Amino acid sequence: MTYARAMKGLAGAVAAAMALYHMWAIATSPPEAVIFRGTHLLFAMALVFILFPLRAGRRDQERGPGAEDWLLCALSIWAVGRLFLDYDWLVNRIPYIDDPRPADIIGGWILVALILEATRRVIGWALPLTSIVFLIWSYFFTDVGMPAMLDQLYLTTDGIFGSTLGVSAGFVVIFVLFGSFMERSGVGKLFMDFALALTGRSSGGPGKVAVVSSSLFGSVSGSAVANVMVTGQVTIPLMKRSGFRPQFAAGVEAVASTGGQIMPPIMGAAAFVMAEFLGVSYLQVVTWALIPAVLYYVATFAAVHFEAKRVGLAGLPDDEVPRLRQVLAENWHLFLPILMIVIGLFAGYSAPLVALVATLACFPAAALRANSRHHVTLGGVWDAMLDGARNSLGIAMACACAGIVIGLIALTGLGITFTQLVVNVANNNLVLALILTMMAGIILGMGMPTTPAYIVMVSLLVPALIAMGVVTPAAHLFAFYFAILSAITPPVALAVFAAAGLAKTDMWSSGWAAMKIGAAGFIVPFIFVFQPALLLIGTWGEVALAVASATAGCLLLAASLHAYLLRAMPMWERVALFIAALSLIKPGVLTDAVGIILGGGVVLLQLVQRRRAAVA
């Protein structure tokens, strides 16, 4: 057996052990925080150093880890393992009073350096550099000394082993495993067939298929880029073949895939962090996020429809579209794991336990019928565990690295200082504060995954919004949205970059198409800040009025941006609809009246002209 093959087998064994450990911990109740989170971190760092060798060349990666990578693995085991061995001292000491011992200071610095390096290998430089800036600032520009810094980061649960790593260990891994088990048991094809049957025959059907399938798959995968690479392989060629411009096809797939992170019932990893920060159940976060997510996809679906009508595109031929009744009759059993999650959450069970049961049900569900039984193999189960463990590495390291930032912010009081700074810069102007937060979210999200970008915003910017009167759930969801929307915002726009590659088109033109298609995603967060009824906060009458007004506004916005409603529109009608859309989206009786008059006037005019044309 060659060294490279042996290392591949070792990585598989570690990944499987990691998956099984987290399943066991959820089934039997997780160990104490430092033990559970530390073991999770050890698994993640070991896999990173094995799968991502220091020598970054493709040939070197195929050969496996070198001596320096094994050294880093050994140091990881020592730095975390010594806390396990000296656990009684760790829990009985008084933080900030009992000074760290020399070995604690050495272990702390080694672990911080290892986390920075492992995070760099998985997700790049942005988050490690951010952590380094906070380390330098805390040491050189505050009166916090090195012992206090390492006490906070290494010896308490307010730093590296804090709540963010706890969310990764207790929530994220099992939901990522669930997504991997779903994919390996054949659900990916079900989502595509279901979307084809539902929308394939309508005007611009392939584009609508992309919206529906990506929303379904994205809510399971939780990654915009992964979603693009899975569903886009099918939907982008379909859209191009049906007549959509390549850059529009790329934009549709990028926007639809990005929205998966805000689509209940699973959403992205940051949603679990939000539940932890707010001290509420995950079901409550899902409830708040439901209406804005629906509005996002209503606007995206409408954009595809209006563009298809404007260009004159038809749907797919009947022989390429499966029958909905047949898809449901043959594959209804594959929806059972998702149904179990929904029912379990509403029944009040914990999210990790529900996800564990649903994960274990994926392959038995696939075994219920002959058409999916071929997925049920020991190899399929093994591959699902490996995929789940590997796919969780980026989030695990991002949460550990973000713990460094959060620990230093809490220790130095920077969060309070930054809140006062934002309030002063905005001069108590909430709109300006929201714009600053939006820009920060997009910039942070360009360089790091959604979860750490959201965590940094919660530490520095969200308290300022709350201090200015924003309802707490709305402030958190506002930050959450813009950390996600960076995936479709040039110049980085990772989801657009991936989709443009599949569409073989220019990234910039695809990026602007994506922003036009996903325009509602940039507006809706401002609206639920001023109108929390969109988060189902308020009376049913307020909720119904806010939803109806915002839905109409999103539809008119899509029509205006794509120059088609009931027919192609001249510029003055587009401008009128744009003003109507913003008026309807913005809460208030006066603005709603303006929107109804302008929007209704354009609709009435087009109806009259279409009737005259039919008579003639």
C-alpha cells in the first residue's frame, strides 16, 4: 500500500470517527463543554492537517501530509489534550485571579497559532488576518496583558471554546451530516425532478426549475457555492438551451442557491449561532425567517418569469418534463426525513436530536421502494459520513477562529466602544446605521464564510442597531442577510463566480444580472427592520397587511427591473412601477396608497391596451 493511499484511508477513518462521535454525543447527551468542544476541535484540526498539507501543490496534496503536518497534528493533540488531563484544575481555578501557569501560556499561544493556520488552509486568509489584527490591537493598544488574553482565549469558555464552537459541535455537524446523507440517498435527483414537474412546462421553465430546486437543495446543503456546483450542473445548461442569456442563467442559479441559507426549515449554519446568541429555540429563528425568505424567492421567481416573457421563451417540451403525480408517487418516501425535521421541531424536540433521527432515517427511507433502494449500501453510508465530516471543517475552524475575535472583543470592551462609534457616526440616523451595517456585512462576507461574518457583525455592529431601537431579532436577521448576500455582490461574489464558470460567461455581467434578479434580497431586510410584522411579530392583521404589501412590491420591483409586466414596458412605465414597488415595500398607509395608485394605474393601462389589441 502506498503512503498516499494509506493517508486517504486514515483521513476516511478520522472523518468517520468524527461523524460517529457527534452522533453518539447527541444521542447520549453531550459531555461537559470544554471536553465536547475540544474533542470536536481536535477532530477538525487533525482532518485539516491531513487533507490540506502545508505544501499546497496539487501533486503534494495527492501525496498526503508531510512531516510538518504531522508535527502540527501532534501539537494540536498536546495543546488541547493537556486541558483534558488537567481538567480538575481547569474547572476549579478562578479565571483572571489564578494566573495561568507557564505551560498554559505556551499551550495557549500554540493553540491560537494552530487555529489560525488550520483556518487559513480551509477558508483562506481573511478570517485569520482579522484575528491577528485583534490580537495585535489587544496586546499593544490596550492595557490587557498577555496572561489575561490567554486566560480568556484558552482557559475559559469565553474564547476559543466559546459558544460559537459549541454551535459548530452541537448543531452544525449533525445538520451537515444530514445534508450528506440526504444527497447520498438520492434526494438530490428528487429535488430536481420535483422542480421540473412543478415548473418545467411554464414560460421560462428551466429558470424556474433552477429557483425551486436550488431553494430545496440549498436549505439542506447550507452552502451557496456547493449548491451552485450541484444543481447548476443541470439547470444552467437547461436555461441556456431554452434561450436564456448565459449571464442571466448564471445569475439565476447564483441567486437561487444563495437564498438556500435563509430558507427554512434548515437554513445555514449561522442560523444556529443566531439561536444561541438570542437564547431562543431554533424553531423560533425559523419562524422569524420564514416570510422574508418567501419574499426573496417570490421576487426571484418573478424575475425569471418576466424575463422569459420579455424574451419570448417557452417551457420545456413535454417529453423532457416528468409528471408531478408520477414524481410524488414514486419518490414520496424520500421526503420523509425532511418531514421528520419539521414535525420534530414543531413538537418541541431539540434541533440536534431531530436532525440525528432524520439522518439515521435517510437510508431506511430510501430502502422503502425499489427505485431508490440501489442507494442503500454500506459504501453509501460510509461516503455520507466522510462527506459530512469533511464539509463541516470550514465551519468548525471558522467558529474556533471567530472565538478568538469574540473573546478579545469581550475582554477589551471593544464592542461597547464600537457601538458608541457607530451611533455617533450615524448621528442617531437609523437608515445611515443600517447602510453602514449592510456595507460591513457585504465586505466581511466577501472574505469569509457567512457564519464568521455574521459573528463579527453581531459583536461589533448589531448592538448599535439595537441601541437605536431596532427589535433584536430584526437586527440579527439584518446582519445575517447581508453576510449571505455577499455571495452575489461583486467584486468577489463567490456564488456568481462558480455559476459563471458553469455558464462559460463573464463574471461581472453575471454579477450585475444576479444583483438585479436578487434585488428584493437587498431591500427586504430594511423593511423588516421598520416593519417587524414581516417576522411574524405583531397582530395577525398587521402581519397580513405587511405580507400583502411587501409581496406586491417585490413583484412590481421584479417587473420594473426586467421591463415586463403584462407586456414589454417603456422606460416611463418601468420608473412608475419602480416607485410603486418601493412605496409598497416600505410600511405605512401613505406609501401603500402611492404604490397602489401608481402600480394599479400601470396594470390598468396595460390591461386596456391588451384588450384593444385583442379586439383589433
